Amino acid sequence: MKKTVLGIAVITSSLCAQAATVYDKDGTSLDLGGRVQSVLYSNKHNKAGNNDSSIENTARFSVGGKTKLNDYISGFGFAEWDMEDGKNEVTAREQYVGADFNDYGKLYAGKTYDAVKHVIEATDVFEDDGCLAQPESDDFRNGTLKYEYDNHGIYASASLQTAADNQPVYGEDEKMNVDSGFALSAGYTFDDVLFGPLSFNLGYSYIRLQNDEGYRPQGPYDNYVDNGRNIAASVAWGSTDSGPYLAALYTDKKWNFSANSYGYTKGYELVAGYGFDNGISAFIGFESSYNTVKDSTGYKYPNLITRTVPVYVNYSANENFNIWAEARFAGGSTPKFMNAYYHNDMGSLFSVGARYTF
């Protein structure tokens, strides 16, 4: 979905809303949840073959539990797995244990999002064709320790990244070996401003890669990745479930390479939508990102600019079943970057899907 410089040269703090409690006694509970979905993708999605339309099905299963340790602390655990389209593979999406300190926040340890996720999810309302300017939208990483506070309109989170091999980093196509890192985020939500809550959030993350096979060649001079950072800021107004919803996101990512060269990816996303009482909701967005590289001589390559317009309509028949239609239109993109073409597949595309959540 995204092309970034390297590719060119909400924390889940609880079970999904439809999870079923199968055991609850003496302060200990167990919940099961999941989903099954099938989606018809148009040919430019390239899900199967070369420019062939196809139906893709996926499944997800989760289990979580919580137990009261004393009057002030509860322990919890959560695990979720994905099963891809007809493949005999089950991959772990999230796995963590933690402690709930009631009004004083939660502590997580395991595989999950870092602290910046809360900031970027403001515009993450589309199924497949959004998140153009979100370098961390799908980054579940092992070795994460995170604290999260969300009370009285105040949100604050801090996470530490420990060493882990073969991890997703800032939305890049190839996994990397991470040495260390950290992330911080903070925000405030005003409860009721005209038609709904109004939230402001800011986040920062930093990742250092291992000095070994985690390095990856980049750019015309075969440079290697040393470290990266991402800055994100967002504002959201209203609710995606009912009434009007408006949101905006800005991100600024930088990669530091060997030989004093750098890669930059900056972008923004705008979303507007409305949720009707009959279960229908509709959203439209405008998303833009640009990528560039500055080499060791200080020369800055011309930008690769990508702009798209995603459109999404969803119908929730009830809390368990929904169907949707989604399209993405080209919004004006540069065709060439560093003597290569990247936007041959940026024409209009669409998808239609159905999901059962349990």
C-alpha cells in the first residue's frame, strides 16, 4: 500500500468489541474472539497473478484473559493469530502479558504496537486503501515494553524496544533486525465539542538497527541503514460510529544511512465521514506523501510524490456482520524517481468485502 524511501532504492489494549466471555468467576475471566472475511479485489491490487481480479479470504482468532491480583492490580494476557488466504500458515499478530493498575494505567510486555500507534490511528478508517502516510500502521514488533495511561481526557504512553530479529519497521517491505528503540506519545481529548469529542495527539519514535545482517543496502551508493525516527501529529473530531467525523494526520520519517546520507518520507492524510443510524457509514480521504534521498555530497534527489483519494462505504447489519465497498483513485503523482518508474499501478482500483466477527 505504501512506497517509502527504503523500498524505492492503537495498541490493541483489549479484545475486539464482539469477543465473547466464556469464563468469569472470582475475579478471573477468559474471552474468545475473531473474524472471518472474504474480499473481492480488482485487478490492480495484484493479489493473484498479473492484473487479475481475485477473491481473498482471511481469518483471525484471539484469546485473552484477566485476573484480579489484589484491590489495585490485575494481570492480563492476550494473543491473536492471522490465517492468510488458503495457506497452511498461522502467524502471530499480537502476543503480550501485562498489569492493569486501574486508574493509573497499564503495562504491556510482548509483541504489540509501540506508543505512536495511538497518534496515527486517527485517519486509519479504511480497509485496504488508506494509510499512505502511516509508516507504522502495521508494525507489531516483538520485544516491546509499554506503559499506557488513558484517563480524564489525558492520554500518555511510553514504550521501549529491545533487540529482536526479523521485525517490521516503519512500514518497509523487508523485515529488519532491531537493536533498540523507544517511542513517546501524548494527547488530550475534549469530551463534547459541538458534534463529538475533539482529540489532539503527538508522538515520536526512534529505532536503531543491529550492526549485522539487519543492515540493508539502499540508494545509488550501496549505503546501509543505521537508524530511523518518526514524528507524528494528529487531530480527530467526532466518532466513526455515529455522526460526522473529521481527522488529519502529519508524519515525518527520516532514515540515517552510512556515509552521511539520509532518506526522508513526509506525508499527510485528511479524512471526512459520517455514520448514519441505520448502520451505514461513509468516508472519503486525501492522502499525500513524498520521498527523497540526500547523499553524502549534500545533493538532494527530486521528490517522489504519491497522492491518492480513498473512498469507503460500510454497512454494519449488526455487531457481528458487515459488508463494505472501497475504492482508491489517483490524486496526482510523479511518475519517476532516481531513473525508475513507480506509479504504473496507481490507477483506480476497488474492492468489495464481507466480514463475520465473533
